[in-house]
Amino acid sequence: MQCTRDQKEIQAQIARIGLRAQLPHIDSYQPVLCTFYRGEVVCGQQQPLPYLYIVTLGQLMGSIAAPSGGAVSYLSCGPGDMAGELELIGGGCCMAQMQATCRTRCLRIDLGVYRDTVRQDPAMLRLICQNLAHKLAATAQSSTQNLLLPLPQRLAGKLLAGQKDGIYCQNLSRLALIMGVSYRHLLRCLSQMVERGLLQRAGRGRFLLVDPDALRRLADGVRSRQL
């Protein structure tokens, strides 16, 4: 992790996500700009979270450890999203491990200094409520799909949403976490799609979408967001 108080960089990131329109007095919280790199943990599950983060670039992924020893990814935070707002309101430890999936930049507010101020700030509370509502809707949709739709149907939707120029090359371990299945189960399903002529292997972790129309029919009814 790298942090800076350089005002030119901080103001550029505030402008990047249009934060000042929602929080005109953001400067009064003296935010620090933090850069996390792929795989870096922002906060561990059940650990105290002394900061409120506002993502300006990249993505943070939240995952919850299962009793069996695995983990299930349940939400992602992209530009404009917050991390730590639920813990701020509830007053508890971090409910999930938050980890950067790529180079990610966040504005960091020190809750040790500004916790009470944040809780009494109408504009900040409005922004927090918007973030919580967005996460609730996304989590409900994802949970419904995971419970009701078979893996091939859900996977087809993810492949179509995550492809670029007909090639899917996202991280498969992270995809397995997002879909709530084991890495082995995911690979088995991908192999079956290759055997059916829907996909073709194009290198390590890369798949060519051979028959996009068939994948769309398979994914019918699945609303999938870009990973």
C-alpha cells in the first residue's frame, strides 16, 4: 500500500468520481489517497476497520470465509463505492475480507478522528445510504441467481459480460469466489462448455467464445455485470 497527502492527486481523484457534487465539504475530512495493488488486503475479516474508504479507481472485492475453510465472494466495490460504511454504522469489526483485485485507489478518512462528525453529517449519511442500497440490491440479485440458477446458465452470463473481443481472460479463482463454487467445479463446467463447442481454450485462463449465440440462449434471464 502507498499513501499520499498530495493535494493535486487527491483533488484529481475527487473530480474523477464527481464526489464534490455529493459531498462539497469532502476536504474537511482531510482524506488521504491510498493505492492498493492486486491481491493486497485492505482489511481482514473480523478485524477492526479504523478507516472509511471511497474507491476512485479499480476494484475491491469482499469475501467471507466459510466454516469449511473456503471463501465466498459477496460484493465488489468500484469507483464511487464505499468500503467500511456498514462497519461505521454498526460499530463492529469488518464483516468480510476486503482485497484489491487490481491496482486500486481509494480516498481514506480516519474514523479515529472523524467518526462522530461523519455520523452527524447529513450529506455523508445520504451518500452512505445510497451505497448501502446499491450493495443490498446487488447482493440480493447475486444471491437469487446463485440459489435458483444452475452453474452453466450463470457462467454463460459471466462469460458474455466479461469477454473482450470474443476472449474471456478474467481471473478464474476470483470468478469461482464470485459464483460461490469451488475452483474445481468451475473448471469442470468450463471443460464441458469446451466439449459442447461453446468455448475454445486460448491459453492459460483464456477462453475464446466460439458460439456467443448459444451462450446467450443458455444465459437467458441472467443479468450479469462486468467483473
